Amino acid sequence: MIFLKKLLKGEKRTVAQTISVVENEGDTKILENIFKYTGKAYHIGITGPPGAGKSTLVNAIAKQLLEKNKKIGIIAVDPTSPFSGGALLGDRVRMTDLALKENVFIRSMASRGSLGGLAQKTKDVALVLDASGMDYILIETIGVGQVELDIAQVCDTTVVALVPESGDSIQAMKAGLLEIADVIVVNKGDREGCDSLIMELKFALDLRQQKAGWHYPIVKTIATEGVGIEELVATIQSHKEYLKRSGRFEKDRKEKLKLHIHELIEEKIKSHLKEFVIKDDELEKIINRVYERKLNPYHIADEITNKIFKVREDV
Amino acid sequence: MIFLKKLLKGEKRTVAQTISVVENEGDTKILENIFKYTGKAYHIGITGPPGAGKSTLVNAIAKQLLEKNKKIGIIAVDPTSPFSGGALLGDRVRMTDLALKENVFIRSMASRGSLGGLAQKTKDVALVLDASGMDYILIETIGVGQVELDIAQVCDTTVVALVPESGDSIQAMKAGLLEIADVIVVNKGDREGCDSLIMELKFALDLRQQKAGWHYPIVKTIATEGVGIEELVATIQSHKEYLKRSGRFEKDRKEKLKLHIHELIEEKIKSHLKEFVIKDDELEKIINRVYERKLNPYHIADEITNKIFKVREDV
């Protein structure tokens, strides 16, 4: 299998082709074949509200890791990211610069319109990059919804980027985001309100710190000038070491694999249901009766589920 | 059942209690009991990016409907909404004002942190409000993710609110949002850039218009001053009439019921899986082998799914 060899060596065109197949055709055959070569890449999630400078951070982190001779895969799931083509021309040029490096592979995920299945596809793409020999996979997402929470599940370290500005909408997003953060970055750290944001964050994190055994660090950066990036990368590194030392790395990874299996089963069952159980003419009749309120959907759901599992439980 | 009687009459305290039970305990018994009294309320979704003035629009629409002697339920799923307690004090006071009216019931959904299941819970709450005799249910969501798309499924008319300002991030959101819009509102219509936004929108909607048989209207409003609200309500009304006239109302509603049944079944199967099929000691061993890359998750998922369905197919 020349194709597989090329992929495992990280040959850029083959990596790109493989990702396209995985993304568009939903074919799990390739993923099945490459799975045994995965598990080596360290996954870093970078998330945060629009305008937090996530791409600039990703860019800066990638450069630091490049200097250490690491191979880096970047996945941008953020529709406002210059990686995904959503931002200003200047940004995009800067990113293209990074994409030309031998040891960097950048992929943006189409997220406009349909967000369903996006998290799953991101995980699949990460698997391909993992197999292709990347040391680090950086995943950039916009921090506003379920997709981020789902994608955080694939990351070993999740970095949440915030900026000292804006009002309640960002406050609200922060609330959900802090729960998935391992490392917090306050970017644009030269702006007014930076110190009070850090104080607020420390206050918000206080409760979590006692529980989890990891002192959630807050790193101040000015990503556009490279300020604080070295510290950020060192902090991510120390989180990695914490995970390994405490046994949480293996535990978390196993948890993620379990979740992955669950998701695969659920997906299979869903399509099975549509094919075998629900796609009957009978269903039309049932729906009509539900519409007329002569039947209720809870009862129907119970009946169908029982039918599926009754036999199984006897086995 | 005095309780049920009170609920059906829309007694506010009973409605609130019922919603709390449904929201917190995940008990479908109540929903099963009230289902036959539902199907009468018309569901209007109001979505859009932060700062589009969605709550002010909801507020204004509700007032218009109140004047027509309608009973109105409001569900706020937007963490930046004054209904949910996310916005400025001034806004919140204005909303409280509305909440005191006899014919208005307002409920905000806790969306901070965990977004999983939020769409389903919103649908459940809407069902309670429907049973409680509301003529209209207004559902306000922040337009940034999967949850909106899921909630749009429960709405008969989806209104997308935009403002003539801001850059790419909103552009990006618009892209996904337009696909679920039945009516588009350009709010803060006195601001610069309003006309060019309308032109852009018209251009973007051109392709859709031919397909769907409904001329997607764009309504210009200044919600804070009540400008354009009458036209907006009339437009929603005409969408309602279009749906009824064309037979799409019944068709869409049946489609939604079908989806609801699907979701219920999937949920049941999920918990079944956790209880019966996957919660084995054996799974630990399997996961360990997957972690060591000696097994792959795709194969495992196949095996388990086949086990479930093999017997069923023989029946």
C-alpha cells in the first residue's frame, strides 16, 4: 500500500487527499486502516470568542513548536479564522506563510451552514493528521456552542483565549468556556481592563482549582508581538507533564476512546433505525395519528425501543 | 387532576412548576399526559447574532400580539438576553414589565455551561406552554450554533434578526442563519450600512426564493422605537397563512413530530446502551486494547451494533 506509506510519512498531498475522502465521503474504511498508527500526536484546542486573536495565537504557538523541530497539524473550525478564510487579507497572508513550511499542515473545516457532524469530522481529520506523524495537532474553534464542547473532548489540553474588552455576550460565553479550559490566555494583554479580567477569572476559577488537582494557569499574551507565547507554550507543556505524571493522560484518552465507540455505535444505530425500524409505511399512519393527538410520541418511542431490545435481552 | 386543569387553564404558578419538573427531572410522564392538549400554539423563533436586538424585538412583537388579545409564551435560550438575565439592567426592567402582564409567560433556559440537550429541553418547555393555552410561543436564541438549528425545527416561523454593522464574524453567522430563516429582520434600520445589508441579503436569498415558493421578506425595524414592528407581525402572519394555504403547515408539523419520535427513540437507545450493552466489565478490557491500538473502535462499534440488530432482523 504505497498510499498508506505516503500518508504515514506525512506526504502533504496524500494527507490532503485522505482528509478530503474522510470529510466528504464519510468512509470509515480509511480510518479503520490508519487507526493503529494513531495515538502519538498531542492535541491542543484553542478556543474563545470572535476577536480574541485565536489564529494569531495558533500561529505563534506553531512557530514556537517549529523551532523545537516538531511537526504540526492545524485544524481551523472557526468561521472567523483567517485559516478558514474568514478574516482580513493581511491575516490570511500571514497564515499562508506558515502553511508553506515543510513541517506544517493546515486544514480548515467548512462550518458555514451545517454544523451537524462537524465535531465528528474534526475528530476524523485529527485522526488522519495523527497517523501522518504530527507531533502536535492544534485545533482552533470559535467558542460559542456545543461543537466546541464536543471538540474539546478530542483535545489533551484546551486553551481558552479571552480579551479584556466587550460586554455581556463575551461574559456569557466565558461562563461555558471556563469549564473546558485547562489553560486560560488573556490576549491583547496591553489593553485596558486586562488586570481586572484576570482578577475576575481567578475568582471564577477558584472553585474549580480545589477540585481538579491542576492549578488553572492564566497566561497574559500580546500574540501579535509574540509577547507571552514562550510562557504559553511552556504552560501547555507543563499541563502535558501534569497529565502524564498523574496518570490522567491515559485515563482521559481511554475515556475519549470510549466516547468515540459510543458515538460510532449511536451513529450506526441511527442509520439502522432509519433503514429497518422506522422506514415503514406504517410510520406515516402513526404520524398522522400523532398529529391528530390520538397517539403520543412518547408511547410510540417506547414501543419501538422495546421491540428492538426485547429480543436482545433474552439472548 | 386539579393540577392538569390548572395547567390547561394557564395558571402561572402551575405552568412554572410543570416546566421546572420537565426541565430538571427529565420526566416524560407529564409530557405524555399533556401531549394530547398540544398542537394549538403557533411557534415563532427569533434568532440572530449578539447585539441584534432580539429581546427588544421579542418584546415589541409580544406587545403587538397582546393588543390582539393573544396569550403569549416566551422562551429565552440566549445567554445574552435580558430575559435570561444576561443584559443591562435597563433592559431587564423593561422585560419584567412584560412578565407582569396577565397573558404573558416568560421562561429563560439556563444555557451556560452545558449546551447538550438544550434544544430538547426547549422543545419540552414549548410543549408545556402549548398545553397551557398559549396562542403564540416566541423562542429567542442566539444565532451561533447547532442549538439554533435544532430549535428552529420546533418553530413554524423563524425570524432571523441582523444589524447593519460589524464584520466577518457576523457575515459568517449570517451564512448559516439564512438557511433557517422564513422572515429576515434588519434591525437598527437607522444605522449606516442598512441599505447595503438589505441588498446583500436580497442577493443571497435570490436562489432560495425560486425553490421554496415563499418570497423571503426582509423587514426593516427600529425595535427600540417600535418602528416596523407592525409590519413584522403582519409578515409573520402572512407566513402563517402561506403555510396553512399551501398545506406546508401540516406537512412541516408532521415532519417535526417524526423527528421528535426519532429523537426520543435515539435517546432511549442511548440509555439502553449504557445500561445493557456497553456497561460491561468487558468494555474496560476492550478499551485498554483499543488504547494499545490492538483493536480499533470501528470494528468494536460494528460488532456491538450487529449484536443488537441481528436478532431483531430475524423477527
